[in-house]
Amino acid sequence: MVDVAAAAEALIRAYNAKDFDAMERMIAPDLDFAHFNRAFVMTSRDALLGVLRDFAGSYVPDRHFEAPERVTVAGDIVVREAWYVGTARVDLPGFGAAGEAFRLKFCSVMRFDPAGILVEWKDHG
């Protein structure tokens, strides 16, 4: 069985490094993604990566997840609790005004297939 905690950590490392090619290899094409309290839902890896590239390039270039405070594994699911931090380059409702630093507590629920590919990602926070 795949170490899903390690798979989740590798995905977050790629996210923090803006290594979207690596993320593409780690995520299923038909990813089930939602960021619940931000009303953001996607069912396509490519669409999500497009948004993440824009966010990292134009909106919050320094955005990253800090080391997790807690990681819980249940079967093929990883629950990762960590702070998401950055400085908004533009006004981003729910994050901050242009030039403002933010620090938001996120709870990420990630489900992996038997090969360690991310098939579902739900963020809360």
C-alpha cells in the first residue's frame, strides 16, 4: 500500500515550489476538488492547475503551506491541518487587500488511489 501521508506531503512540497509539472503527475485528470468556504469547485486537474498557476504568478507569488500541525491518515485519506500564508498582490476577498499578509488555517482532506494519485481534494479554511 502507498504511504498516503508521504504522497500528500510530496504534493504540498510541489505546490510550495510551484512545480506544477510534478503536481500534474500526482493528480488524477478528473480530480474532485472543492474549497468549501470559498465556493470554489472543480472537476478537472488541468483547470485547477491553471488557477493555481495564476494564483502563484499574479495574485500571491509567495503563497505556501507551512509544515502541518497535524496529519491524520485513515485508509486512503489524509487530513492535513496547516497554515496557508502569503501576501496578496491584488485585493483578494477572504484573503487580504493588496499588499496585506494573510495567515489562514486550512484543513485539507485528500484521497488517493492505490497508486498514490490524488483523486479528491477538499479544503476547508
